[in-house]
Amino acid sequence: MHHPRHKMKKRFWPIFQMLIIPSTDQKIKTEVTFKLHVQLNAVNKTFCDVVYPRGVASSQLCAGAEAGKSSCHGDSGGALVATVDGYAYGYGIVSYGRACGKEHIPVVYTRVTSFLDWIEQNMD
């Protein structure tokens, strides 16, 4: 599996796409029958640690601190995708957040690159 994990470290904060697929969560009243996406900016760890006082692990990353742009309830497990050199790569998986679309409140994602070895070992 090719993943540009080293290229991302060399680049300044990337722009991501959060792909939102229809939810099966029974608590969500609005049924979405089409895929949605939003463009998000990465947020540095120092800022994210201020928002989340318990801290954010090195196996996580934060994105989306702009008003009206974030993942929300029912989006857990959704993909955070970055386009590098014309190819889309999964960089994060929605994990948790404090609020939906609130300015200065980023969402925490599981960092896919932290688990690439495990992913490669478990793919058929």
C-alpha cells in the first residue's frame, strides 16, 4: 500500500475533505441519501490541546475549527481525506468533538498513518 506519510510532514498544514456518508444512527432524525463533503483545514496540536485539556494523542489529528464546517453527530467513522499530487488518501477517521461546526472548536480524528502497519497486515 502506498501512502505519502512522509510528504505530509514536509507540507504546511494540508486542506482535507471530510466525507460524510448516510448515517444509520437511529437518533438522527434527518435522513441523508447522498454523500456530503466539506473542506477542512488541519489544526496544530498545541491549539487542539488547549481545546481538549486531556490532550490529543500522537495517533490523532485535529481539523475543522471554522464556523459551520466540521463533522457532527453520526459522522463517527467517516473519512478525512487529503489530496496529494492528485491522489486522494485517507488521513483520518472521525473520532470525537465537543461541538458541531463551532468556530475555534476542531474535531479529533484518528490518524490513519499511525496504523498503516496494522492496516497492511490485515488486508487480504
